[in-house]
Amino acid sequence: MRLILLALCPILAHAALPVASLQRNTQVDFAREIVPVLKQNCFACHNAKKAKADLNLESPQDMITGGDSGPSLVPGNPDKSLVFTYSAHLEEDPMPPSKNKSNARNLNPQELALLRLWIVQGAQGSSATLSSPTEWSSLNEIQASYATAITPQARFAAVSRGNRLYVYDLHRGALDAELIDPALPNSAHRDFVHTLAFNQYQVLASGGYRTLKLWQRHLPAGAKVETPFPELPPLDPASPPIPLQELKEPISAITLHQSSQRIATGHPNGSTRIWNAKDGKLILEIKSDQAVLRKTKQLQFKQELAQKVHDQAKSQLGSAEKKWTDLSLKTKEAALALAKANTALDQKEHALQTQQQLVDSAQTTKKPKDEIKKLTDELLINEYSS
């Protein structure tokens, strides 16, 4: 019995994965250190949308809730935490499976040591963000206006162009400032700014991809604010609609300031126009920078050229496919004709061989000369016709 136990010990030791010795006094960061490991090897099958065995591993709270086998995390006790024991191959069905479609691999000794220490430290952390983009494309060449807003006193107008945000002084008819988030590279948002709104204190709210930002105007000490536009009576709801005069371009964004009867419109060419809602006349037009317009046109030209090249390549491919189909059909027809000719030739050769055998038999049995001559003539006729 003692020999059997000694023989089994190496097998059990080999089944479990090695765990490194980790000497560390700092707290393990769940989002920065644990999530990347789980994301690569576990999240594909254990997330909020796809939870095999009803187990979600995207947050410590979800792990504590557990799945079909109960809680997968016991903070402070890695030996009772299934997320560790399965990863270290201490269970009968270790994870990840040896054959999986997610290219998940076994955790290495350092990763297992880090996971164990995180559990020992209390398994602190919050939900992992999986659906946010990891890389953001530059929108510098996109100048279309998607949102506009005017302050209640109609002094300032905010205009979005792509992910950039501009504030114009309508009294001076000039750019007042470009709003830039210090955490971003020369832009207000990462994605398109789709909505803007001012409150009565001139605080600007801008909305983009999963973000809402508030912008507060700060004036230097001793600065004076000029008198804003005078307030006008509100619009009469019963009055007939008034068309905007000199409007020749599509409108991509529009907003109405009720108390001052001002309308702000944004256009695909990057320009912003302020209209009098009472008579539809144009009050102010703020044009986009010409260099930006040139870049936009160049980008549009490249896109159109790429589309034309794509359409031409698609047309050429369709023409080549048709020629190939026609050639294949003709090849099949020629092959059928050749097969028929070979069959006919075989039949004629068989007939000639039969006739030759009759002639040879007649000569051997010394049949009359007239009968031999008749058979010989028939053989010549068959040879000639073939």
C-alpha cells in the first residue's frame, strides 16, 4: 500500500498548476491587474450576456453571487474560492478547458499568485468595463455641426463640430473660445458632440458617447461683461410659419431661443447661422475656417475616389466571373462532344474488327471467291466511311 501511495503522489502534484511565491505589501488593483487576466481567459464564457453555468466573473460582486456551483469567491480565503481553485487546476474540471474556442490558456504561476493575493487581501474592486472602445479615432477632419445652443440672453452660441466645441460671441460676431477637456488631445469629447444646452447661468452642458460634461464660464478678475442683446416678446403660437430667408444649404442642427426670438442653425459645411425668428431674416453667419473646409473636401474626394475604385473593381470582378462561367460552359459542351465522338469511333472500330474476322474465317474455310470478294468489298466500304 505504501508503494501505491508513493506512485500516486507525483500524478496529483503534476495535475495542479504551480503558484509563484509573491512578496508584496501593496494592494492588488482589480481593474488594472486582475481584469486583464480574466478578460483574456475567462470573460469570453463568463460575462453578463453569456454566463456559462450561470456564472459572471466581471466583478467581485458577481463572483460572490456565483453560479450553478455556488459562490465562486470567498474574500480572504482563496482555497474556498472556486475562481482560484478552478484556475489552479485543483478541481476535477479545471478551467479554462484544454480545448476551447476562445483561445483561453492556463494561468501562469505569476498570474495565479496575483489572483491568490488579491483574494487574500479581501478581493476589493468594482465592475469591469468591457464594451468601451480601447482606441479612439481622430475626428479632426470632421467639421459637420451636430448641435447648437444659445444662452437665454442670446449673447453666446455654442456649436459642436465633430468632437470639438466652440463658443461664439453673438454681440461681436466672433469666436469667443474653444472648449477643450485637459484630459483629451485638443478636443471637448472623444466622440461626436450630439447635444448642447445652456442654463440661465450660462453653464453649458454637452453630451457625447456615454458622457455629459458641464462647462462653467470663468472671467478674469476685473473683467466687464458687455450688455447682452435686449429681450424680445415671445413668439405668437397662432402666427403663420415664416421661412428662413437665403437658406440654400441643408440643416444638420437647429435650436430656438424662445425669449429672444433667435434661431441658430448648423450646416454640413461647418458654418453656423443666427436668424430672426420673427421675420426669418439672417442676422449673423459664422463661417468655418477655409483650411478646414479644404481638408474636408479633400477627405470627401478621397472617400468618393475610394468608392469609385471599389465599384470599378466590383464591376470587373463580375465581368470576369461571367467570362469564367461562359468558358466553363463551353468547356463542358466540348467535353460532351468529344465523348460522343470517342463512342462513335469505338463502335466503328468494333464493326471493322468483326468484318475482318469474317473475311479471315472465309479465307480459312476456302469459301467461294464471290463470297470472299463480297466480304472484302464490305470491309473496304466500312474503312472508307470511317
